[in-house]
Amino acid sequence: MSPLRVALIGAGRRGRGAHLPVIARMTDRFELVAVGDVDPEAARVAEEYGARGYTSLRELVAQERLDAAVVTVPGDAHPAVVWFLAEHGVPALVETPIAPTRPLADLMIAAAARNRVVLEVAENYYRAPVERLKSAVIAAGAIGAVSRLHRIFHEGGYHGMSLLRHHAGAAPTSVLGIAHETPVLPHTDRMKRHHARESWSMGVIDFDNGALAVMSYSNVIHARSLGRGQTSIGQIDGTAGTILEKVVYTVPPAEVESGARADGHPIQRRMREMEGTNVLEALSVELPGGTLTWENPYVRYGLAEGQVSVADELESLARAVQEGRPPEYGAARARLDQEMNLAMAESARRGRHPLSLPLADLTEAEAAIHEEFRRACGRDPEDVEGLVDHFFPRR
């Protein structure tokens, strides 16, 4: 099967740093033919990969014969770019979040459906190798049925919602949000973002199988500045055990009645050096019922562990386009995870009032996002035709 002729749209931090190096390794699946970015300097990265650079999306699509596109522009630009690609019959893998609000996500989903093109979303958290093995531990019943999930001081938002929903294995039914803001020592973080205040949030999510999740996050934790984010808790409690970070805890049958001792089973790595890169071959955990193993299907590309989830996103796109498979994650799940995130913000806005899912009308949080968009861009966010040529700075 011939490699897909692919373009990268948006050559900023995520596109240039995460996607391009992986696309360049997956030569059996992709041929990078073009890079598009409104910034001429950013578009020039195409030369490093033997591709053509464009500063106009319209010109790129008119000049190139594309099988697919990888969209890594700022989130505000997702609706216009994905709509334009869909109208020209180009399948897309779009970075997260799928869109800032539900109506804008719906616009993208409708455009893809109307034009019968694939729309996959690059959610990478549940695709990380350690999370894949945790999923296998849960599926094997090693900790029983999932009852509670904790995600404290990890990256939150739609990423956190996605991972919690994935491990809960159920649909969310309600969200309670709490927000808290405090001044902090003014500083600039490692990603050149300035902070004078910390915006902290917590969400409590109920699922239809009885599981409950708690997640907290802040901009300063995300930046790993002022000592925040130095420690974290990712814990999945089940009816018969728990997973705490990278250790699975089970209780020996003889200890169940006393409730005293649990055995910890750490996740083990098997590595291989390939051309100077430490490549993950497999993860495994030895449990009382046997050993569970996740084998890395992308070893042949010689990728670092942090690049595996990106390869997995791209592979999902390739299979969907070439084999007609449904995208593994897909736009509907991406919309749901963003809906959970928006519900948390709206609940906090309403004085910590729990909200049932699915949400009904446009929330005040979404209306505020749309109004800010109009102020910043001078156009309605659903005016996708008029926004195709707009420059969207990273915010």
C-alpha cells in the first residue's frame, strides 16, 4: 500500500516539535509533501524535510494532491481549517482540543460527514504506553471493577477528562466544577508564558457505571513553576485493588480479611538502543494471575517513548483513510471530552452547581468564548469561510 501524501498545517511548537519528526520516521505510511503556515519563517521548515512550504492554505490545497492533512494550528483555527479541508475532500488529523466550544466542534463534524472524509483527533494521553498497559490491567480484572479515579496535579482539561473517561470505561453523567484564583509571584515559565495569578480548578465527575473521578489542575502546575507540579497523583481504585502511578497493588487472598497488606507490582520496561535512541520495546507487570504485557507496535521507527502516542494518532489516521476503519478516538469522543471540560467551567461559574450531561443549551462559558473570539478576530467564530485566511496567534 502506497504511503499517504500528507501535509502539515501549522508549523508551530506542536507541529514542528511533535508531529514532523514522527511523520518523517513513518515513511512506510506517509510521504510529507507540504507544510503550511501563515508565518513564512515557520513554513520554511518544509525545506528540512524535502517538502514544499506554503503561507496560504488555499494555495497549498490547490497545488498539492493530498491524501490527508495533519492540523496543528491553534485551537481557535481548527473549525475553519478542518472545514476548508473537508470541503476539498481532504481527511484530517486535528490537534486537541477539537474546538473551543460544542457548536464549533459540531460544525467540523458536520463538514467531515457531509463530505465523507475522515476526521480524527490527536488525543495522546490514553495512547501513552503506560496508560495502554493500565488499560490492559483494568480489562483483565486485576483490580476488579473501577470505582474511583484520581488525577491530581497532572495536566487537566480535556486531556484529563479523556483519560478519566477512558479508564472509567463508561459515559459521564454529571460534572461538578470548583474554581479558585490567587495571586502568585510574577514570573515567566519555561514556555515563555508570564504568570501573575494562579487559576486552579477541580472537577468531580460521575459515570453511568457508578465510578467517580476527581481531577485538579492549574496554569502554574501546567508550567511546573513555583514548585507546583513536582509531585502528582494518578490513582485508579478498583473493587479488588488499585493502580497508583506505575505500580499495581493487589491484596493476597490470605490478607483480604485483615485488610492489612497489599503487594505492589511495578510496571517494568524493556528497552533497546537504536541509532542512539533508547527505544521502548515493551511494558509488563507481573501479577498473581500472570504477566500482562504491552508490546510497542512502533519499535521499527526508532522513536522515543514520548513519541509513541503521536505515531499511534497518525496510524489511526492512516488506517481510517486506507482501510476504511473508524478512527480509534474520533471526533465524537473528542467533542464529549471537551464538553466535560466546558461543563466543569460552567459548574464553577454557577457557584459549584453540578451539571447533568449531555449539556443542553449553549453555556455561558461557551458564549463568553465566542464573544472573546469576535473581539479578537473581528468575525463570528462560525464564519469559517471568512476565517480560512485569518492569522491565529497562539493564546
